[in-house]
Amino acid sequence: MGFCLVNNVAVAARHMQAEHGVGRIAIVDFDVHHGNGTQDIFEHDDSVLYASLHQAGIYPGTGAPGEGGATTVNVPLRAGAGDGEWLHALERYVEPAVARFAPELVLVSAGFDAHEDEDLYLVDMHITDDGFRELARRCAALAPHVAAVLEGGYNLETLPRLVAAALDGFSTES
């Protein structure tokens, strides 16, 4: 049902566990669409926390609060949400869940399709460049190690700039 044939963040998580002995991994997904595939892969695995910030009520129609296993945190956001709502949701729901989980590694599914200049069917989100920079900065502060995988983002005019903003956020000291 998802947009990818290979779930890169899931492959990365399993690789880090199998080949590098990483025990606990948190996956933080900020993308306009819910990562139903990632949720399905890890919903019965207590070694991986999956937290998703996404727009409510759009494809794939999953990602309601309480959906998934004990280590799943879904935070659907109303249409029209911008930086303030996304950052508040991260602070209120994701940061405390990740802190309680105490991962060795955070993997970020970094989707840029919630940007204010994105033009996707039924998508109505308004994150700015600075909003993505701050989301990345806060994700980088969640664990001793962080890595990111590019997910959504379909506006080829803004995508390079948004990736650069996120990289800036990931490299900023907390």
C-alpha cells in the first residue's frame, strides 16, 4: 500500500541490529503520509519504536492513535498544520516516547512532502524550510547516534533546499 518497493529505513534498522549489534532503535517518521509499511514491519518488535507524524485522513488511511503495537506512536495532524503544530506534536508525543524507550540509534524517515510549496492531491500541510531544520535538530537530540533516509518530497524546486536545511538541523549541536 505504500509508496516504496523497498523500505530503506527498515533495512537500515535490521542491518544495524544484525551487523553492528545495535539493540534498541527508534524510527521517527515525519512525512505527510503515514508509514504503514514501517509500522507493519515493527509493530510486534519491542526492540524498535516507530513514531509517525503525518496528515490525518489521507492515503493510506492508516496511522490512527493507538494503532500498531506497544512500541508504535502515531500522531496524525489536521490538514493545514504548519511548523508550530508539527513541532508541538513532536515535543508532546514523540520526544517523551523516545526518551522512555532510550534507543541507541534514531533513524529518521525524512519526508519533505509536508512542505508549504508541495502540490500533492489532498495534501494540505505548511511546514517551512525552518520547520524542517528544527524537526531535524530535535530528532538529532533524541539519541547518541542518528541517521536519516530521504522519503517523500516531490517538488524538485524545493527538495534540494529542504534536504540542505534538514542536514543543517542534523548537524547542529543541541
